[in-house]
Amino acid sequence: MIFFTLVALSTILLAMATWIGVRALERAYSAGGELIEVEGGTIHVVDIGPKDTAGPPLVLLHGASSNLLTMRLPLGDRLAQRHRVILLDRPGHGWSRADREKATLAGHGRMIELALQRMGIPPVILVAHSLAGALAVRMTLDHPERVNSAMNEFLRLFSSAPMTGRKVPHDTVVNGHTMRAGEILGVFWGAGNFDPDYIDRPFEVDFQRPNARNTTFALGPHMCLGQHLARLELEAMLKVLLEVIPQYSLIEEGIVAAPEVASIFGYAKVPVRIG
Ligand code: HEM
């Protein structure tokens, strides 16, 4: 009996000591930023640096068992001298709270995405440390429009597979056009990339679009299954190309379109002037 009483008392004492310790730490390190309620919890965000710079804002994601200060003290404050820097406590860390069922990379990525949307933040450059690397990759795959604006804009302007054929399964009317069962249609989803109902200012090149989407990988149930791999390959290709020839200009009169290859569109020759 005495043993159980002692165990119960020590448990209560430990719980009280933890509670007092947590309150003391919270007072010593109060949340310095905004607490944004999102589905699945709360995200603590600190937004520093000039808001009117030309480049995209930088979002710094801290690593395991730490909080936004580990990104702010060595890096964030210095970057904020020239850039808008958004620091956040990852869900379940620092002042950010997360429901247990959201404790997956996809769940945390979605919460951060929702918080950035609430703040009206345009596409960003994600900078991730240590364990947050996996979170940054998940966010890039799940919310490509958030982190990939330049690539999305390239993909929008140049659909390499802009159309395909489809067989009409039964008589139907689309936008006043009657289509009979068995007819073959050309479906030009690449045209959506220049449709003002789908994208604002379609004929402007803008790497900072707030909603940088495209129809290049098609839409709906047959949307390209390999689009994430395709994006990675395109990014790797661009990176290497720019490392090898950082300065170049096109020799437009020498450009030759690829010969007919069904619905795929590309070039056989793209000569450039280096330097
Ligand atoms: C820039 C590169 C790519 C572009 C522009 C592209 C574009 C497309 C488009 C427009 C479709 C829809 C076709 C349709 O509905 O008839 C599609 C489907 C598909 N793509 Fe891609 N793709 C690319 C790269 C890749 C890669 C690298 C893979 C595989 C690793 C891939 C795998 C697939 C598959 C499996 C489908 C069929 C999905 C389905 O019907 O459910 N694609 N792609």
C-alpha cells in the first residue's frame, strides 16, 4: 500500500514539475510571431525582411527536435536583410500544435501549405535543414504550385504533349457541339494553358504567379502518372545546362522543329550563341 502511495505521489509531483517547467519555458521563450489556425492544428509563423523585394519569399524549415530559432539565429536574420523570410515551427514543435492523426509528412506539409495560403504568400523558395528535407520533398510533390513556379511556368508555356485522340463512347453534346458515339476527337489540353478562364494573363511569362498551374500533364483521371519524375528530370536537366552554359542566347533563325511524331511536340535543332 505504502509503495503504491509513493508511486502515485511521485507521479503527481513529476507531472507538476513538468507543468511548472513548461510554463517557465513558455514565459522565457514566448511565441514571437503569428499563431495561424489551420485544419489539424496551429502553425506559428514569423515573417521578417522586406515584403517588396522582386524575388520569391524564402521559407525556412527547421530539422528534428528543434524550432524556428535554429533557422533564424544562424541564417534567417541575415537573409532577411535582403529577402522576405518566413520562419515557422514545424507542426508539433515550438509553438505549433498538430493533431496526432496529422503526424505524417503529407499531413504536416498540408498544414504548412494552408498557413501560407492564409497569409496570402505567393510561390516560395523552400530551404530545409536535416530531417525537414523529407518534408520539403513531400511538399514539392504534393503542392508543386507552391514551390515550383519557374518550372510550372515553363511547363505551361511549352506543352510537349499538347493533345491526344479520344473515341466518343456515346452520343453527347459539349458546349453546343454534338458528338456521335464512335467518332474520334482530338483533345487539345495544351490549349488550356492559354485560356484566360483557366489562368490569368496567359500570354505573360511570370515566374511569380500566385496560382502557377498548367494543363501540360492533362487533367482528370488520366492525368500523367509520371509527372513528378518528369519535373525532377527537367529540373536536373536545366540545372546542368545552366552550370555548363550559364550565359547563352538563341539563334532563332536556326531553330528546326522535330519532324512529325504524332502528338508530341519538340525541336530537332536549337542552336545557341554561348557567352
Ligand atoms: C515532360 C514529360 C511528360 C509529359 C509532358 C507528359 C504528359 C502526359 C499527358 C498529357 C498524359 C495524359 C495522356 C492521356 O490522357 O491520354 C500523360 C499520361 C501518362 N504519363 Fe506522362 N508525361 C510526361 C512524362 C512522363 C513520365 C516520365 C512518365 C513515367 C515515368 C509518365 C507516365 C505516364 C502515364 C503512366 C500516363 C497514363 C496515366 C493514365 O492514363 O492513367 N509520363 N502524360
